[in-house]
Amino acid sequence: MRTILKITVLGLIAIVAQAQEEETHHHHHHHHHDIDVQKMDGEDESTHTPSNVQGGCTLGNVIWNGAGNCQTSYIEGLSRQIADEMGALGVRFASLQGHGGIDWSGCSGFMNADALSSLDRLTSQHGQIRLSSAWRSAAAQYLLYCFKVYGRCGQTLPVAKPGTSNHEGGVAIDVPNHGYWQPILTSNGWRYPLPSADPVHFEFGSGASEYARKNLLAFQRLWNRHNPGRRIAEDGIYGHDTAGALFDSPCNGW
């Protein structure tokens, strides 16, 4: 029965993915941007933890049993491995630990190193900045995408497929106090791409889309290294096989 349910889930995700891709292309053309959904339910990301995260937790378990509050913080182990793999692909990442000028509670613990250096410099001059969202691993984006497919977040805003969200690139941040920070950030290399639709969203430099593709590529490489008998394409594209691999990936990594 579980095998049948899993096949049904993956099939539904694939169908919705195709429909959403067409809708995204119609409304946003080639700009793969999604509005932050991690805070849409008004709760901090660390407030709740699903009851099934011990032992053999997989992303599929989370989708079935623990996804009701749109949380991604409990897959930190897998996200950390993806960040390391992105480093092997030439994307320089750095930990947010120890950077007192940045309040990143509820966000993942990594960011593009150049973007982080910029924030360190600016916060030393202008005070602490609070982030409601920053880098997301391909695994975190997958969960958010599936939460959207099943309507688990209680919202209708777009969520991009894994490998296409600018938040996956490590250079995008969401800043609740955007009114204060907008002139500071935009005069120091940060772009403000969609202020009418997402006024909290900023991106450092360019290349977010290519970095996002490498995020998914990093996962594909990581999966193949640990699952040689079930290899998937290493192309940075979200397809049926990659969706199945994400579904079966361990929350804490390998």
C-alpha cells in the first residue's frame, strides 16, 4: 500500500509541476522567483518539529507525516551536505554562525560568502539586520514545493520548483525591515528585483539562477555518490527521477 501511495504522490507532484511551470512561464517568463513561504503561517521555523524525525526519517516521511506547518529546519543535516557539495562545484558558501550583525533565527545557516561579506560590512555601519529567509537547499525547496502541491501552507502564492528558486542560490535574502535597509542595500551591490510583488526580497550581485541550478546539481551528485545502484541524471533539472530521489533522501543526510 505504501508503495502505491508513494507512486501516486510522485505522479501528482509531476503533474502539478508541469502545470505550475506553464503558469510560472506565463506570468513571470524566464524570471524564476518565488515569494517566501517559510513564514506564511506566522510561526518561527524552529517552533515545531514533526514527531517522526528520529531514526529513518526521509523527506517523503516529512511530506506524509510532518508537513503541516511548512517547516524545513529539521533537514539541516542534508542541507549542510548539499552546501558542502555546492562548494565543490565552485560556489563559495560560509556559515552564518558567529556573525552578530545578522539575526538569522529561523533561516538556514549558510549564505554565499560574498553576500555574507557584504552584510558584515553593512551591519558594522548600520546596525543589525534581521532575515526572515536566506539560502535554501534543494531539499528545503523540494519540501516547500510539495507543501504547496498539497496545500499544506494555507496560501496560494507561487513556489518555484527545486533548482529554479533564487533563494537556492545563496545570494537572496528577505528583510522584514526593508524600508530601512532598501537604500543601504541597493547602493551596495544588492538588487531589488520585484518590489511590487515581494518587497522584502533582495539579491546580491547576479548569478542567482545559475547558483540555484548548481544547488540541485549538488544534490544529484550527492545522491549518486551514495546510491550507485540508482543513479539519476546530473543535469541540474528537476524531473521525475530527481523528485523520487529527493522523496527517499534521509533528513540528516548520509
